[in-house]
Amino acid sequence: MDLGLKGKNALVTGGERGIGREICLSLAREGVNVAYCDSKLRQGEASTQEAMRKLNVEVLAMEVDVSEEDQVVRMVQNTMDRLGCIDVFVSNAGIIEWEPITKITLECWNKIIAVNLTGAMLCTREVARHMVGRKKGVILFTSSTIQYNPAYKEAAYRVSKTGVQVFAETAAIELAPYGIRVNTVSPGLIHSPTWAKGTLSKVINDPKMGKAFMDNIPLGRVGSPDDVGSVYAFLASDLSSFATGTNIVFDGGFTLRPLVLVTREEIESMNLHSAQT
């Protein structure tokens, strides 16, 4: 489907790996010129920039710490200088560490809040200043379904992502008069390089816990980054021109958390016509 984005310009944070990489590629496949940043860029064929160049769009890759104000200001200006304007901004940069309540370190807490929440604010502030003058634009945030359900050892991450959601909602109402749409995407359990470092892989592969865990996901599987990337392109397009302040959950139904009192076999067969059973 042609989303009508060809020739638009986008800036994406956290674009080198996982969901961020797929966001960049999804936009580039629609003909969008993409500037992106990451705390550490890959080089060569494995990099996001090389993958996008094969799609014949203009690409700008920058190493940026989004929690540092001067770096953010410079990133936005470099993007403007290179692309001319920013039509779409995606705040995706984020980090996670795993610490239980009694062992939370101030260093870790501050780092997660600084990158995930303060970084989102700084980038949005700078991009919005440009978009307000043009009276148009799209701003998208990567939030998380963790805002709905707590997870062990992820207090700082949950606070940061809930904060992103609240910040985005405020931005949506403030920027709407200037023709700027602001929406969020909340991925659920996504098997990305970041999550592979945590407990997700261990749980899924555990012979005792794995099946019970998967039974809590109605679609029966964990997501992958390429499940999520295309929704950002849709939200960036005029096909979603009436959407602002919206949060799209992509989690295979996991947030619904059905109370599993029946077997998987019963779930799969209960709505079949008797002739099919």
C-alpha cells in the first residue's frame, strides 16, 4: 500500500537496532528520507543506514546521547541542514536495566529516566519548535504496555515509559492547534536485542514456565520488531489524519491478560462449530 509519504523527511531516535531499525526501514520503504541517531552506530552492511541507502532514500546517521541537551539541539539542527525540514519525528530511544526495589541504584534510575523520559522531552521540544512554525507535522513516541502491568525488577523503566505516555498526551493537546498530530505506540513482548538480555528469553525457553507463559498471549507468540515497524509509517501518513492523542497497543493481546482456567486445546476448539469438532 502506498501511504503517500514519498519525499517526506523523518527523524528517528534509537534507530540502529530492534524496533527503531524497523521504524527507519518501514519509513524508508515508503520513500521517506530518514535521519536517525543512536548512542552507538553500526558500520557496514549490518547498519541501518546501509539498509536504507539500498532503498534509494537520503540518509543521515548520527551518534547522539538524547539525554544531553546540547547534543539534541545539534542533532535537530543537523537534520534540518541536511533534509531541509522534519515532517515526522519518532522518539524511540530507550534503555532498560533490571533492579529489584531494594537494590535500585541512583545511577541506574537516573540514567533510565534521563534517556527514556528526559530525552523524549528534549527531542520533542526542539522538533516541535520547528513544526509549530510550519503548522504541520507528526510526532510519534514508543511507549510500552508496561504502563498497564508492572513487571519485576523494572520499576525505573515502567516509570519512564508511563511518563512518556503522559507527556505525549499533553503534547497532543498543546500542539493540535498547529496541525501537529502526536500519537504513541505501545509494543508488548517483543523479542529484540534489548529484551534478549533480560528474563524474556529465559522464561520462554523454560520447560516448566514457557508454555504457561505463552498461554497468556492470545495470539500464542512473542512479537518481533518487524511486527511493529509498519504501524509507525501508518501513523505518520494522512491515512491517520484524525488520530491524535492515540495509543496503539501491539502485544498479541497480552495486555488483556485472560484468566486461563482452561487448556490451550479448549481455547482453540471452544468456538468451533460442533460439526468441526
